[in-house]
Amino acid sequence: MLFNWSEYVPAVKKAFGALGKKHPKMIAAYQALDAAAADGDALDAKTRELISLAVAITTRCDGCIGVHAEAARKAGASEAEVAQALATAIAMNAGAAYVYSLRALEAYESSAG
């Protein structure tokens, strides 16, 4: 196992709760964003969690990965659905690396004077 998720996710949730108690306006704003994203019926909870998991991969947020993997399972996502969402995240990261490589080459070329 690369990571002990069964210990990490509860620790993240506990720390998140403690931060929220110290900074209630911040946690209220965060919760409002989450509620706004879940508002309406265009995307079901499972789809939102699969998207959240893919975004967590692209932003490299371990806490987000753990929390949204757990939520995706609870929302009924299968391992195949999770794997496909992760494959999409991998493809997006490769695409982003390609685009930023073009930018790096452009910066290199423009530094010639």
C-alpha cells in the first residue's frame, strides 16, 4: 500500500473540522461553494464525485483524493468508473504537460535575443 488511507482520511476530516471551528466564516464559504456545485439535477452525486476525484488527481491533493474516493464509493461508483475517471485525469495531465512544454520552448526561443 502506498498510503494508509484509513488513517489519513479521518485525520484530514478532523483537521478540517478543527480549522472550521477556528475560522467559521471560511468553512461556511467553502460549504457554500460545495452546495452551489451540488445544486440542481444536471449531475448526480456519483458523477460529481468522479469529476472531483479526477480533479483531485490533477491538483495533486491527497486529502481531496481520499475524501472523494470514499464519497465516490458511497455514491455507487464502480472500480471501473473510478479507473476511467482517473484515466481521464492522466490524459488531461499529459495534455497540459504538452501545452506547457510548448510554452517552455517558446520562452526558450524568445530568450535568444
